[in-house]
Amino acid sequence: MGVPRLYCDCGVCTEARDTGMNRRLRSSLHIWDEEAGHIWIDCGPDFGEQLEAAKLREIDTLLITHAHFDHIGGLVEWADACRWQQKKGIAYAPTEVIPEILARFPWLSSHIDFRAFDESIKLGKWKVFSWRVHHGKNGYAYAFRFEHLETGCKWVYCSDSIGLTGEQQKPLVDLDLLVLGTSFYHEPFAYETRSVYDVLEALELIHKWKPKQTVLTHMSHDIDLRKQYGLPEQVVLAVAGMTIEM
Ligand SMILES: [Zn+2]
Ligand SMILES: [Zn+2]
């Protein structure tokens, strides 16, 4: 939902309203690549605000991980922008995700060209793979692995996952960068009611997968950036607008 949450008066939401260190929008990622241009991962309801903050008015390619509102709610705004710019947006999503999106917003295909993204696609010099991951109580999502054809740089975006099988963990090793979703520091609720890893679980996985660098994203109002969590130095909490050079 982003931070602050409308109903909430907790310390983190109050700080987010008053000074804004913990102000967080829905998870999204902007990739700038010389050849492929502006690639955007996921299009939540904050999409317009995020684009403006990046000083952009349009993008070249959108990649979609799954059809939950925090990842697709901004498609309506993007479709409207495409309509008025008289162009058709290009969005890649796994085959099973496309009808789910169109069931919610049937008019989008007039302005957005949805293309199947089931195995791999090439964007500039990046080869990008998608694979299905467990999303706990919320069903499934997809994660994306990027491999640069010249430099060999490898990184993964996996915003919504929990309880990954051995097979689903295979693409998560040998990474220069991992972007992993964690909603809580330690989520106290029963496992069967949960849908995203927490920070403590992520630290165990990072120990196992050994990415060179990790950024934790998709964080709720449970995470307070004023606190010292004692994270290893190669693990950081995402903040809105942070940039990473690969
Ligand atoms: Zn709160
Ligand atoms: Zn999500």
C-alpha cells in the first residue's frame, strides 16, 4: 500500500507524513540502458508520480511481474498517456498474467500491446529471463533475471515471493545484485496467511545465495529507516529514488 497508510497513526506512518524519510511508494524499478532506453518494471498506482519524479513523460518498455493492484494499478494512467501521445505502449508479461490484467481493465489493449514473456527476451544487450515464484497466500508472481551479453553482469528483481522451491531458487545464485521484496522485519503472522518474505528470512537466503549486493524493497510500515537493523554492509533497504549503476 505504500507508506504512510491512510488509516494508520503508527510511528512510521506519522514520520512519513511529517518528514518523509519513510515515505514509500509501491515497488517499481526504472532501468536506463543506452540501447534499450527506458525500461520500467511494474506499474502500480503510483506510476505517474514515479515517472514525473524520474523526470520522464514516457517509457519504452514495461515488464510486469503479476496482476496484483500494487503492480498494475497504474496501467490505466499509462494507457491514457499512450492514447494522447498516439502511440501503443509495449508491455511484456507472462502469458497467464495478460488475461488477468485484461479481466480487470478490458480497455487497456486499445493502447497497450501486451506481449508474452515466458522464457527470455532481449532488451538492448540484456537477456532477460522470467520465472514463476510462490507468492504464498496471494498465489504466484514472476521474477526477472537480467544478464548482460557483453559484461556478464547478472541481477534479479524478485519483489513478491515467499517459500521458494529449490527449482525456483536456482536463478538466484551467482548475482551481482539482488532486488528482493520484504514487507516486514520479522512478520509475526501464521505462515499460511503470509505472501512475502520478511527481512530475517531474506538474510538467511542471502547467506545461501551470496549475491554481491542486495537491495530490499516492497517494504511496509513495519520497516523504519530511522532504526539501525545491523544489516550486513552489502544489504541495504531501498528508498524512493535510489539509483544503482551496473
Ligand atoms: Zn502505519
Ligand atoms: Zn506486491
